[in-house]
Amino acid sequence: MIDLEPFDELVQLDHGLAVVATCRSDGTPQATVVSAGVLPHPLSGDPAVGFVAAGTSRKLVHLRANTVAALTVRAGWRWATVEGNATLIGPDDPQPDVGAERLRVLLREIFQAAGGTHDDWDTFDRTMRDERRAAVIVTPTRLYTNPT
């Protein structure tokens, strides 16, 4: 099991902002900024990195075809990268063990793991539902850092 503490330390320093890289169908990388955080994988309970993606996002299209992803978080000159395979859980990517209520709570947990807070959780939940947002949970296979 990979220790995600170095990644989590940096999440806390810059609002969970991370660059996620996925692979297009032609093999070229696509990178975008997300808010990510460390949390238990909702299916295995093992430490993982999660972020939320809009249902129409290209990153979800890419991850449905190729689950490999890399996330880099940084603060100053310190950075950490997690590589792994993504599990998608959302209205367009159902998981038998994750119902609608568990998904609602999971999206909140990811947001909070990335350092997010909200004054109106009902509005948050409605936005997640309306935008068909999905939880993307990356099971780490590799972690590397520049700790200085």
C-alpha cells in the first residue's frame, strides 16, 4: 500500500488544486486542473486520491476508455505526483455498491478532502446532481515527490 501522506500534506497547503493528466484516444496526454484530496476508496477502504468531474467533461470520456491517470499537487517548489487507475462513480458510471445517497455523500467527502467548505449543502448537492458530476477515485500504483 502506498503512503499518500506526502500528497495529502501538499493538498492542505494550496486548496487541493492539482493537475490531472489523462490519455486521449490517440495516446496524447490531456491535462487539466481539479481540486483533489486523499480519502478512503469507497469500494475498498484503501487510501486513494479523489476528485469530482462534470458529467460532460473530456477527462471522464478519456477515463472511461483508459483508466490510467496521474495527479500532481504542489505548494511552492514542493510537489507530489500520484499515478494509478481510476474508478468512476456517478450517474453515468454506476457502481452496484454505491447508490444515489452514498454518491451524494461521497461527492461531499471528496470536496472536503480537497479542503472545500460550503455554506449551503443542499445547493451543492443539487449542482452535483444537475451537472451529473462523477466521483473519480484513483487507486495509487506509484507516488513520487520533490520534498524540498
